Amino acid sequence: MIKVNPTREVSLGHRAFHVAAAASGHIAAFSPQGVGSLLSPGAAEPVRLQLPWRPESVSISANGQRLAVATGAALHVLDGSALRPIKRVEGAFQVAAFGSDDTLWSIVRIGSSAITVEAWDAEATKPMARCDVQDPFGGSAFMFVQHPDEKTVAIWAAAGQDGQMIFRARQIGSELQIDSIVSVKDPTPPSFNASGTQFVVISKASELGHYTFPDGALIAETELPVSDENDSVGDLVSFAGTTHALVSALSGRLYSVCLSRMTVEDELCVIGHEPKLVRELYPRLPNESGFCTDLSFLMQLPSGEFLSLHRDLPSSSNDPWIDRALTWRFPG
């Protein structure tokens, strides 16, 4: 087993349902109720925040100074640490996110079968480009995935058992070009390599897929085994360096995969959050066998480090969900 030391560990005091990271090193995390934390580089403790609305999405600008919050009724751009309002735009904003160059991307729903994708300046003064897109499933939820190219983002559409799909959105002057990547079937949100030319996903068939971007040509795929016969592949996946990917199991255990051979090389854990018996972490499940961890979320940061969220466990059915935020480096 590969064991890594955390470079930082902070108790958030709340659940982290919306998570965003900035190139500056700032990390924002908010609960579904709008209780949040802003972690600044070098600060021992996060700044505690409370939004006056329930957020649909939260994003942070590259310099860590602004937050973009979509609420379903409006798009809000706020000063990051003081939550001072900078701009409010009315509309059925389902999601908003800063791109790698601080272009602010948004999605507004227009009925059950279509959405409008917009690219704004960083303070949402005016849309620079927009495009209407058909919802591939009807009633889908959407999220943006940041891409290394300054004028490109990926859009992930999800409609439960009806399916999932990835789109590429690219700003070209005053126009948006949006293309679906139909070759990738029912994927998780994509994770890109540093150049943005490749991505990895987990498909509905529990297969790890490695593809080129933006054309979606398959490089390799495989159905991954996990170490526990009662476990199966989860939905957290990320590039790790240039040659590996990290893939979670439903139990929260994490595996390092060599992409050239598409094989599991080893299990990885963060020290202090090693796999334990299910009944140790969840005392209300005394008859469950096997091992699990407290991992609930994983993402690669712009710095190349990883951010992982871990639920405070052991937990009873009455305990509130509280996450801990850890940063660490993949030893590849």
C-alpha cells in the first residue's frame, strides 16, 4: 500500500458539498445550506462563511478573490472573503464556474429541453458569447469542469439512469462552439491531463476509460478489479501525473492505475485515514464485512497537489455530516 503524508489537514465543521479551487491556492467549500469555509494558502484555519441563499453551485476565481454563486434564481459574484456583493444577474442560473483565465461560464435553463451557455467577463458585467444547447436527456443537471485551455471548458450533463454526456464549450471571439463527445458513454465528470489533450473517466459499466480531447478517441479502457470481492469501482477518478490515474471504490478505498498497462498498481491512502473495518467507522452497521475509508471527494488542484475530503468518522445515524479537507502529493 502506498501511504502519503498530508501537507495540510483542516476540519471544516460542515459538509463540503460544493468545492472549488483556485490557481492561487485558495479552496472554497460550502454545504447545501450555504455554510462555507475559505482556505487560504499558509493560513492555519479557514475563514468561516455563510451565504444568504442555498447555492446550486459555487466557484472561485483564479486569484482567489471572487466567488461565483448560482442559486437557481440569480447569479451572484461576491468578494471572496467578505462576501461583499459585486454583481447580481437575475435568471434561472443552474451552474456557474470560472475558467482557467477567469472567464465566468454559466448555464441558464430555458424549459425542460434546452439550456443557454454563456461566457462572461470575470465580474459578470456582460456576456461575451452565448449559445443555446439541447438538453440531451431532458431535465439534466449540469456542471462545468475546468480545462487548461483559457477559452475552453467541459460541460458534464447528468440525468441519473437516463444517462450522462460530456460536451466541449469553446469561446471563439463573440461565439461559442459547443460539441458533444458522443463516443464516451455514460461517463463520470472528466479529469484532464496537464496539457488538456487527454482525459479519464469511469463509465456506467465500471470501466476506466482513457480518451483524447476534444475528439473523444479511445486510447484504452479496462474493467478494474478491486481488492475486496464485495466492493466495486466508484465514481471518483483523476489523472495523477502523466502516467497514472487514481480511481476510487464504492468503499472509499483509492487505487493507483498505470495508464499504459491499464492495471491497478497499488492501493493508496493518506496517513491517518487508512482503510478500517466497516463496523469501526459505521457502528450502526455491525454485521457489514469488509474494509472502507472515510473518503468522500477527490480532485487534483491547479498546483498538482490533490485535495481529498474525509467525513469525520465513526458516525452514528444522528451525527451531522462534517468533512475534513486534506491536501497531499501523489508520489509518482
